[in-house]
Amino acid sequence: MPETRRSFLKQSVATVAAASVAGCGPDGDGTRGADDAGAAQTVGSRAEPIPLPARTLRDVAEAVLPAELGGEGRERAVNAFERWSDELEPVAELAHPYLVPETRYSGPDPRPGWAAQLRGLEKECRARHGTPLAGMEVADRRKLLARGVGQTGPGLGSPTNANHVAVALVAHFFASPVATDMCYRRTIARQQCRGLDGAATEPAALGAAQ
Amino acid sequence: MSRVIESDVCIVGAGITAAMVAERLAERTSASITIVEAGQRTASLAERTRTRARMLAYGENPYPNDHIPDQTGTGEMYRHMVVGGSAMHWGGAIPRYSPEDFRLRSLYGVGFDWPISFDDLEPYYQEAEERIGAAGEQGPPDCDPRSKPYPMPPLPLSYNLARMREWTDSAEIPFWTQPWARNTEPYRGRNVCQRCDTCAVCPTGAKYTPDFALDRLLAENRIDLVTRTLVRRLTLEPGTDRIAAAEAVNRDAPAEPVELRAGTFVIAGGHAWSSHLLLLSANSRFPDGLANRTGNVGRYMTGHWYVSGYIELPMRLYPGVFVNNSLLSHRFASPGPLERYVRHDLRLWESDVGRAPRLQNGDGRLLWGDEIMADWRERTASGATARIRAYYDVLPDRDSRLTLDNENTNALGDPMPRIDYRPARASLDLEAHTHDTIRGRFEHLARTAGGSVTSTRSSRLYEHPGGGCRIGDDPETSVVDRWGRTHDHENLFVVGAPTIVSSGCANGTLTFCALSLMSAEEIGKGLSQT
């Protein structure tokens, strides 16, 4: 792709992302919440992170991440997602498929859309139910989120491509080595540079002495 | 006015075969060696921890600047144009071809015999394994012949692969550990594999990449490495067929040409760009391109196709323990007498396909949090998935061809390569038989385990491609002799992938390296010995 086209894509992503806000409720107009006053309005890059409304993101996380993570585990997962989001670079050159000479780039910046979704969730909750998202039961939050998510495929896919911030958060967590270990209840430590020792033995049960 | 660079040997391209040739010549001769590379350096070892992290997090290319945007051909080809070449990204699988690959016509009445045998190449296989640092397990000698042990012990079989090998043993198909260009011991100053499982970008240096060899030669002042300099054509000495110079441009100063003069020229540009450079170098004496008096440059482009599948196994495995190791079998690459020709390898990996976490259950209901985890656990508790793949060779047609594409030019106006692969008629006639045979073997393996083949697919992607300058004793049907010396130009060699006659049914890089070392031995004979 010519550099000029890449530059164009980078400069136009905010518009695209804002237009692609899905499921932030009928009143999702991007009104800032109290906790995102510093949200950047410019095109995302590693140098210009677009903070997501922190309080609302955690209220979403409580509804969509496994409860067995516990409060601390959930906070670690959300922090990891926020770091990942802060360092996301839109329209970055992607690893290229085998024997394909063309260059591929990642999509436009999803974060303005995600931030707008979170602000929209809060606004919708207050408008419809007279309460912030945190005041709703987890089951009700899930119903609300399901409406916003709309149609999805069965797979989780890359969080970068998620059309909704709740799906991005879930996809980010379930792609992590922590989630794999939790599923198998074993210390697999996928992609963690573990050394060759221990490769041949059955992974130890989580919590077992190593 | 041109910048002139003179040396005894000029190597065009700085990939793995260039590193092989340069290393051998530097050790055994006192020749001055210049390597000229159109690309530039990419992520150093120190930078690979960071680029690996971003690849994992965002899918980004871990090797920035590994290609030149306007040097893009059409057809299946690697896009890399970078110091280290395609072997920066590679996974490091280094099986040898099988003895049968060199005698297809004699043994099976299909394809072509090579002008050399496996035994001719075997010492160079060993040398390549030592230069790279191969870690491998001796398979059954009748289908994994070798004269010496691997330089390093194999990567350990993971818990998953060990369970899978119990299964394949019961199916009476011998599998052994895939040989790898990854250290299991400290080797030539490089680290031991840390099982990071992102071998495309190895953050520890355990995987061989050519930049290690090139950097060592640079530190020893044994080579000059000229980067960002694109060779556009080779020129002849007046009145002779000897190559006089490589004409190039510095990409940072295109108006200032660079002329590389040398006694011997070695084209190490990989399967696409080597033929391309010869064709670009057409002149009044060689109007169809250098080394192309008989019209064979760019012909017999080849590679292998595959059938792959997934097998459901009634065993508990833990995907992620060591995804980048695998089991290998060459049993069916060395099958003995055949009623009808079919040869292939087999590879097995752990896999999480069909058992990854998902957002919807089988009824299409959206899942959140604990439901996703419960669904995932249920689908991983009682079974596992193995990925299986068989490479089989494609017999090349003479019209399987790389040509210059005048519709696609770079910024300098030079036409880019276009590859139109074409299998020989015999390959097409054998395709259904080959697929049926391979799928039957997948089924046999699955039944033995009490499992089932859940899916298969076939691919016509020409993997590990080569050809275009194939070796041969007869100039009428080949471009270079068995040493890689062009029939038409005594001081011009082509090395590596372009010179193969057929692509076997195994990853090709080790064979490309062995052929390059064989060429380097011949090149060295004309140079002052140390």
C-alpha cells in the first residue's frame, strides 16, 4: 500500500470509528463521562492514547469476565486491556502471510468508537433505568450489552477487530496465557519463554508447587 | 559518475544462501567478498523482544522494513528484501530431501533425475547443519539417512507430542522429532531455545538467522556488506561472455549509480529474484537474458502442495505447551517400489482448533464470562485435536515460468517478476490418487487412536518454491551445472533455491543451503586458499 494511502487511512480513522459505533444505545452521542475528561479526540497512535472511561469499563468487566477471576484478577485483566489499548497503533503493518508479496495493514482506530460505546452505556442506563451502570445487576448489564453487541460470529477473533468494547475486553482476556491456564487448571504458561526443561512433563495443576 | 566497489567475489543478495557461501569462502580462501543487498537491516536481536510482544498483542510485522514497496512481483513469492532474507521470518524447520527426490525418473518414471545424488549432497547437508546449528533426532535410517549425528540433540518432545507419538507408534508409522535450526545447547555464541513459541521471531537468538553469520563476518572484516543497493543488471566484459560488473543503484541516491566489479559473481537472490536479474540483464549478445542461451532461465518453477487436516483424539492434551515443535515422518517419502507414484511427508502438531474459547455456543447463544469459560472447559475436557499435514511434490512443467512483467514496473522502470506456476501433466493426473492416499493415511492414524478426521483440505500453494535456474549436465535443459556455475558464463554462479530440479516433499531451506555450499566449494577452487 502506498504510504500516502496509509497516511490517509490514519487521518480518517476517527471519522470511520465514530461512525461505526455499534450498540451504544439510541442516545449514544459520545457525551463525555465524568471519568474520561482527558480523552483524546485525535487519531490514535502509541504517542496519543485514547483513554477509555475507566469506571464504566470496570463495570462492564464485572459483567463479561469470569467471576472466578475475583476482584483482583479482574482488575489485572482490565489493566492489561487498558495498557494494550493505550499502545495500539491503528493502520500498522501486519505480519504477512506465507508467500504473499503484498503488504497488509491493520484497520482504523477502534478506540474512539469503544470510548463512545462506554459513554453511551452510562447515558442509556441513566436514561432508561435512572441508575449508573454500576447500579445494575450483572445479569441486567449483560442484557444491555448483548443488545449493543448485536450480531457476532461464534469466534472471539482479535480484540482489534471487535465491534464492541465488551467483546474486545473479552477477546483480550481469553487470548491471554492466564485464561488458558484457567481453562485447563494447569500451568501451561503459553508463549512465556519457559525454557526447555519441563516441556516433557504434564503441566502442573494450578497452585501446585513447581 | 559511478561509485565503484571492487572485490574478488560479489554476492548478490544477503539471505541464508549468501551467508553460507560467504562463510565458507571467508574460512577457506583469502578472497575479498562483497555482499550487495537491495534491502536493509531489520530488527536486531536486541529489538526482537519488543517486536515479538507487538506481534503477539497486535499481529504486527516483527521485522520492520523487511521489503521494498515497489519491488513486488506477481504470483506466489516471498516479499522479503532484507539483510537475512526470508530466513529472518522462518520457523527453522530443516529436514533433508529424501534420496528418492534425486532419482524420480529412474525410480518411478516421473519427473526428472537430478545430475547429483543424495550421496553427493550429503556432506554438504551435514556442513549446512553444522553452520546453522541443527537440533535433530535420527529417524529410521532407511528413511532418514545421514552419515553423522546432528550437531545438537533434538528439541524435547513436549508432553503433548509424547502422547501423540505413543499413538503414531501404535499405528506403526514411524514419527520422530522435526529437525530444527534452534539451539538445544549453547552454539556458536547463541542462546538455548527458551520455548517462547513464537519462532517466526525468536527473542533469544536460539533460532538461526543469517544476520548472525553476516555480523560475525563483518566483525572479522571478512566481508563488505553493501545495503540499500539494488542490482539492476549484470554486464559482460567486452568481447567475452564473462561477467564484468553488477550495475546497481543506491536507493538513497538513485541518481548516483554503483558499479560492483569482481572476478566471480554469485547470484543468491532466492527463487524469484535470481531468474529475474538474469532476465533483466539481457544485452545484444544475450538478447533473452544472461545464462539463457537455451531459454531455460525462469522455467521449471516448482514447489510442493499439501493436504492437511485435523484429527480428533480421545486423549487429554494441553495446547500451548510447545506449539512450535512437531513430529515428522518421511516413511512415505521413501516408500520403496510403487504401483502408482505417490510420495509425501507427514507432520503432526498439537492444536486448539475446534477447542478455542468462543463467544457463542452451538445454539448461537451469546456467552459471557463464566459461560465462556464453562463452554471452553467442556470442549477441552475429554478430547484433543491434532493438526496433520502432508507435503507432496509437484512435478514441474517447462512452462511453469517466471517472466518479466512489463505491466508492473518499479520506480526505476524495471519490469517486476511474474510467476505463473504450472504442474506437469503427470502431476495433475496423479493429484486425485495422491489426495486419496494421503487422506487414507490420515484416516488410518485416526482410527488407530479411536478418533476421527474432522476436516481436511488441499492446497495448491507452491510452498518452499524454487527453480528457474535448475542444475543439469545438459545445457539444453538446464541453466547451471551441478556446481551452480552457469553454462554460459564461467564466472557467474547461481546458488540455492533457483537451482533445484524438483522440490521434494520436505521444507527446502536446508537443501538450498547444501547446494550453495557445494557451489561454494567450486567457487573457492578459483580463489587463493588460506
